[in-house]
Amino acid sequence: MEKKINIQKLFQEKRYSEIILLLDYKIPENQKNSGLLNLLGVSRILKGKPSKEELLNAINDFKKAFLKEIRTQNSLEAFKNFINVSVDLYNYENSTKNHQKAYKYFKEILNIYDQDKDYFSKDEFLLLSLIRIYTRLINLDKVREIYGELIKNKFYKPHTICSLIYNNCFVNNWKQEDFLKYGRLLSKNLQIYENKKLKPINKNRNKKIKIGFLSSDIKSKHSIIYFLKTITDNYNEDKFEIYLYSNNRKSSEDETIRSIKSSINKNYDIFGLNNIDLINLIRSDKIDIFIDLMGVTSDQRVEILKNRAAPIQIVWCGFCNSTGIEEVDYIISDPNLIYDSELNLYQEKIIFMPKIWNCHSGIEIERTFNESPFLKNNTITFGSFNNFSKINTPVIETWSRILKEVKNSKLILKSSLPRVTDLLSDKFQNQGVLDSIEFITTLPNFEDHMLLYKKIDIALDTFPYNGVTTSFEAIWMGTPVITMKGYNFNSRCGESINKNLNMEYLIAENEMDYVAKAKELSENKEKLLDIRKKIFDQAVSSPLFDTKSFSNDFFKSLETIYNKQ
């Protein structure tokens, strides 16, 4: 007992090296209980930036601590530490692309969890730790399942609910009613700050309408900046002022970002600012219309919206669905994305843009018409450069059917992560089409990424979560995009894009129709060439890239709702 007390005192005093020396060399193995072994492992981690050997030693300590006792608090804490340090080992090995050791531990952990799931699932932080493993295994179905387990057990932290909502955008499991339901659950569980801690909202009219944008994605080559630039390049400075609140973890600038910042009134880097201070900053700036570009996505600041940073609050662009938050007044959409019959399935009122909900500011790369790659290689080449999260099982099955039905065709996919490539390889192997897949890894620069579209005859959209930026990019380069109709905002983006391009032919009704359109277009080469030429000729002047018309409609809509209050 004396030794245990002394060790705990050493731990409190952060004398980690002494603890390691004592427990490794002074105390016999049979005298190390679960609590001491756990302290030993934690000490190895806290001593300093641990080496691979120290991570492995700590993992071994936590394993032994867990096995010493059953269903005790010490055992539970040891298991959670076992999980988290195994993830740390994975991250450590990421640079070497050698994850086998971490994968071995992941398998052990998941087996332990499955054997006593009812007990472990009662611990919120253990479940959150498991999500870290499933994320690295790219098992997004399990990620969604664990978030669902957290909600079932009423662990209603805002981050958890946000993650549950966002992750279910990638599959067809939810109806729009579900998004609204969990959005409202989120709203109920957001913290409301004391009025005395907040500055009053400005109720006086400014000489100019002040518009504030909040985003975590003001970083080089991120899709958001191209849509935001459309707005910042085309506003009437006599009528409006624009403020940008950048919630970026890391500062990352390019010419586009510098252009945005130079054309607005104020830019703030607010990542380290707490919510109360941020609300007070926005209120001090007397913002009239506050536009959130994140919704429930990563690094969200939804409590800002809940506590009403400005008289009018809008969500746009970054998250294509309802937030469920009563204090969010509007969502920007278009008639192709939300139907009149669905208005009651969105918490917010809908601002319907006349044509399209979004407009790309254009891509600074020389546009030259490329008839079609098949003319050179005599092979139809499909392609998709969407985020791997959007490539779910139905998408893989549908694309595989296309490759089987279009003889000698191939599909180009792009991912910079080797583990993603490995995962997708396995799934396409199971479909019997791996030989038809070409994986492209990291390209030197953005221009090379854009030129890759010249190697593609037909781009294939993901579903239910459609591509947005990738579709704009493909069309800019004259590449047609086959998409499929969906059931809500984020699953109809491809439909809106193609309708605004007068390419309704490329919108499939279902998976069978999706395959049929890909096959027909592949076999009818003249039609394919004609469509590619039309897309190339129409793209720049279409609503997809007509920045002046879009901005005019955008600001007119904002003026209308401002004058209504």
C-alpha cells in the first residue's frame, strides 16, 4: 500500500521517469495491480513525445492492466487507454505506411469489445475512442453505428449529434424527416449562454448592410473559397460590407484566399476564440446578416447560431441540409433541391435562388477543348475524384456493373491515402473489376489535378451524397457528369448542376437508369462527342459560372429579407 501511495504522489508531481524506473525495475510483476500498470502506461505517454518502442510498451501495460481485472473502473480505464494509444501508434506509423502492428491491436480491441458490447457501450468515451479506430479502418458503416449507439444511450453532446447527422448524409438509411428530427435534437442540447455575458444585438440600421461569413475552410484549394469568391468579387461596396470569420486550425493561403481577403472589409482568425467571445465580436461588428458556411460539419460552431450572433442568420454552401436549429432563419437553396412539398421538413425558411444555389468563381487554367480520350486510346474512361467517404457500397456496385457492361472500359479514382486505395481495391476486387480500376495518388499541383479531367470521357457522380466541386471542375473542362436523382438537398446537387447546364439527359432516375445512361453514352460515340462539345461551349456562360448574375440574385435576396425585419 505504501508503494502505491508513493507512486500516486509521484504521478501527481509529474515525476514520470521515476515511476517508469520504479515499476519497470523495482516492483515485482506479481505486485503490479491494474491501477499501477495503468499508471505505468500513462507515465510512458506523458513523459514526453513517446517513441515507437515506448508506445508499444505502453500498449502492453494497458493490455496487462485490462486483463488483471474484469469489469472494474481500473480495467475500463486501461481498455480506453489501450484503444487510444493503439491509434497513436497507427498515427506514428502513418508516415512509414506501416500500419500492420496497429492493425493487429485494432483487431484485438474490436474482438474484446464485441465479447462484452453491452458493458462497454455504456461508456461514452470508450465509444468515442472506438470511432477513432473505425475511422482509420475506413469503416464508415461502423462509425455511423457507434454514433447511433451513443445517441441510443442518450449521450447527447453536440459534437456527437453533429457527427451522426453528417455521417448519415453519405448513405440512404435516413429520410429527410430523420435529418430534421436529429437537427432538432441537436438544437435542444446546445448550450444557451447567460445574457449578461453577451453584448446586445444591434437593432439599429447601419448605413450599409453588414454581412458576416463564418467558415472553417478558408484554406488553399478548398472548394468553399471558390464559391465565396463569387460573392466577394461581385458585391456593391456602396450598399454592403463583408466580414469574414475564419475558423481555421491552420493558416493556409493562396492567391484566391488573398484575393478574397483584399476585397472585403474585415477578416478575423477566430479558431482560438471561445463561443462567447466570438458572439460578442460579431455583435460588436454590428453584423446584420450572419451566414454560416459549415452547418454540422467538422470544426462546426453551431452554438454561435443557437445564441444568435446576429438579427438574421443563414446557412449556405458548406452543409446542404437543415440544421434543425430554431435560431437559424434561412437556408439558401434552389427549386431543384428542395420541393414545395418538402418545406415542412426544413427548420429554416428557404431562400430559393432563381437558378442554382451555388456558383463557382472559375478556375484559373487554360481551357482547351478536348474531344474525348477514347479517340486516342479506343477505350471509354470513366472517372470520379470525389471524397472516398462518398464512395459507398451501392456506388461501388453500380460502377462495377458499368465496367462489366461497357467492354474494355476503365475507371480512374484519385486518393492520396494508401489505406483508402487498399480498401477500395479490396471492394472492387470483390466485384471482379479491379483490373479495370486505375488509382491516381497525390499530384504535384492543382493544375495537374485539373488536367486529369482530360483523361476522362465520362465522370461518374456519387450518391446519395453528390459531388459539388468535382462536378463543377469536370464541367469546366468539358467532361459530362452522370448523376442520379436523390431525396433531399445534398442528394440533388448533381441534378441541379446538370439542369442548369441543360443536360437533363445525364440525370438518372435510379441505379438501373444510371448504368443504362453510362452504357448508352459509351456506345453512342457521336452523342458523347456532341455532349462534350456542348458542355465545353456552354459551361462558362451557364449559371454554374455566371458569377455576376448569381451575385446579383444573391444580394437581392439578402436585401429582401433584411427589409422584411
